[in-house]
Amino acid sequence: MSIFITGGTGFIGRKIVDLLIKKGECINLLVRKTSNINGLKREGINLFTGDITDKDSVVSAMGDCDRVIHSAAYARNWARNYSVYHKFNVEGLRNVAEASIEKKVRKFVYVSTAVIFGPSFNEVINEDSSRKVNYFFTDYEKSKFEAENLIKEFRGMGLPVIIVNPTRVYGPGFLREANAVTRIVRMFLKGWFPVILSDGKAMGNYVYVDDVAKGIVLALYNGKSGTQYILGGENSSLEDFFGILSRISKRKPPGIKVPPFIALTFCKFEEILARVFNIYPAITCGWVKTFLQNWCFSSKKAEEELGYTHISLEEGLKLSLIHI
């Protein structure tokens, strides 16, 4: 039987598709009219033009697939209205989940995000951690939190759901906003990123894109309905991140520390310009506020139950530099 995949043209999605094709799987891939399908017209991949916001196209593309990986999402940093995030990340998920119940699929892997747990403050988050704040830093975070609650409702209706929560993903690939860390790396290498936010002590969990894709495939094969797995890598401060990057690239680390109020003032100005002139902001306040928090995670459960592994941040950045 085939596997139905959404988001297969994306940063992580393409890696998932490659892994499954190498394993001899057949894939039904839902792609939008505007999607870049270069390299996807090959044996084992059936392309269906449609959109997760159109349930009929989802049902048609799903066909007789007995397994689903839903990784499509609106992951950009900004939209004029929250309704855009809700339409794709919540209602789009609803369409795929409803179609999956109707088709009686035997496994449904939902690719969520680790930010739904909220910032870690002075702890390390695992799958049993509860969110400690009742507000959100970005509309993306809010919509994915809402979406994860929705998919748990479908799990209660009998959908065999496995949730995976990738952390801060980086690595070679298309420079979309889901690949924002690699975009920062490229800017740094070109000398366009000489600053570091605040004192650089804020922590993040950085995971190499190939490791995330492997983790998602492991969840499909080895995960059990009702389980949830954080797919992360190494916890590192911004200062240490750029320290490693500087050392392996032999370039000077950022020498200017930008106070939060200056960064927030600048991005607020960017957002005003975006609304007035209908242009996309270079940076948003939500993005700045997110990077001012600690986001430390543990992937111990995925390691123990799925056989998940991840490479170090230094090794991952070395591999990224080769392909950037």
C-alpha cells in the first residue's frame, strides 16, 4: 500500500520523500499548482495537484493509501491576518484528518513543532511537560498549538495518530522560512549578519534536517498510535552557536550585541511598512521575542522508543557549510 504525504515539496518533506523512496515505498504526493516539483517526477511518486484547504483534492490524492504523513503547514513568519495560519495549519489539518478517518488509514504521522510546548525557561522540556505560559509569541506558534489540540481530538475518534515535534531545524535545502537557521548561516558567511540578539545567552535546540526526516520515518514505521515524540538535536545558546560557526568557517563571530528594545523597535517599524506597502517584513517582533527565550528540549523518548539519533551541532554545521 502507498503512503500519502502532504508538504513533500518542503524543506523537511523532500528529505522524507527521498528516504521512503529508497526504502521501496510508493508515495501519493499532494502538491500545489505553485509548488516546485523539480526532482519529484520519478518512479514511485504519484503527483496530485491540490491543496490541503480543499478536502476533495485531499480525498482524491489519498486514494487507497493506508498511511499518512501530514507535514504541510504555513510556516512563514508573517501574514496580514491570523486567519491565514488558521486556514492552512488548523483547517487544512482537519481536512486531512477527516479524509484519513474516512479512508480508515492504519497510521497517521502529524508533523507538529516543539514550540507548542512553550519556552523552557530554566528547564529541559520533554513530551510530558506542560506549557507554562498562556500566550504565544507568533501566530504560527498559536495555530500549531490549536492544530495539535485538534489532532488529539481526532485521535479520540479513532484516528491512529503519532505526533512528532521537531525543534529548530537547519541544514542544506531550499531557503524557505522553515529553513530560517540556514538562511542566517548563509547571511553570516556573506558578512550580512554581524549582530547577535541581546547578550547571546538565550538557548535553542538545533537539529539537522536529515535527522528530523529519519525520525519522522521511524515514527511511521515504529511509532504506536497515541504516542508523541520530540525530534531535536543539541541545546545551544546563540553565542555558542555563532562561536561554533565562526570556528569552522574561520570568520569572526558577531561583534555587536543588539539590545532587545532596539530589535523590537526595528521590527515594529518593519511590520508597519509591511501593512502599509504590502511588502514582506525582513524580521518580525514575534521572531525576535521567540529568540529571546530559552527553548531547551530532550529527545530521549524518541531515542529509546524509535531508535532516533542526531548528530552534534558542530557536525551538522560542517555538513551545512559544504552545501551552502
